[in-house]
Amino acid sequence: MPILNQTNCLSILRRMSLHQLTSLELVYMVPAAQSGDDSDLLTYIGTAFPALSHLEIHRYRFRRVEQVNHIAIARMLASAKSLRTVRLSLDFHDDHGAYCGNPEKRGRWRDTFMRQRGPEILAIMQECPLLEHVALLYHGSPSATWVEFRTDRCPGPRVVLEYDSEHVDSEPLKKKWIKV
């Protein structure tokens, strides 16, 4: 089954009565001709679901060379004031992707991911008064995992990397705290 585009997703969501929705996971691809044009969908998510507390988005690009405007995405989603947790798989243009065997390339991306992308998105999303963390999908080695960037309102470490080498699903079993 093909992945829907943002227009298809928006059309489906608008036809449903979802005012009490508390959790939403969306997977969509932005076609090359419409790169970065998912603002209608993201704005709708931010305003149409007053009870939404958990959001997970897997946003794919049709072509790897297209840029992902993660700042604009975070700003649109920040209008969802009821959000507590957000998981974003944004298919960043400079991410080395899954199964990269080049440790230098992985190291460069890890630094960008931990010191720039995560903190930038979290700084914007903290406008959500109930937000606990924003988790971004990280393509590590040997598998992908979620990295939580926690708000100042949450006790404990600011960055938490979920990873267990025995578990390669999107819901890892153990949490390992890391310093950035």
C-alpha cells in the first residue's frame, strides 16, 4: 500500500469527528513538486484537536536532496497547546540514513542532531505549556531509536537516548541517559 501524501491525510482527518482525540500517529510523504508544503496539514493538527496530548509524525521526502524545514514544522505544531509528548521522524536531508557504515559520517550527524536539531525543535515546541519532551528518530548503529529532548519542566536529564541492542523496534525497552 502506498504512503499517503499530506493532502490525502488532511482530507481524511477533515472528514472525521475527532474533537476528543488524544493520540495521533501520521505517516505521509511530501511529493517532490510540493516539497515543504504540508503547512495546511500541520496547522490543522495544531488547531483541530483540542485534547491531543500525544503526537507522532513520520514525514518522508520524495527526493533525498530536498530540504526539511524543521523550524517551520515545529512552529506549526507548537499551536497544539495540549501536547505532552511529540515524536518526529522528519527524514532530515543531512541524516546519513539507516545502516550507514561510515563512523565519521555518523559522528558528524550525531553532533548536528544532538546539538542543533533537537534543541532547536524543543526550544520552539516549549510553547506548549504541558509539553514534557520532543523525541526525534535517530539512525544510530546498529538500529534506529528515539532520542527524547526534555523540557526544563521535566526533572532529570535533558536528553535521553532509548536503546537496547536486543530490541530494534521503534519502542526500545531500556533508556540510557546521555550527556550532550
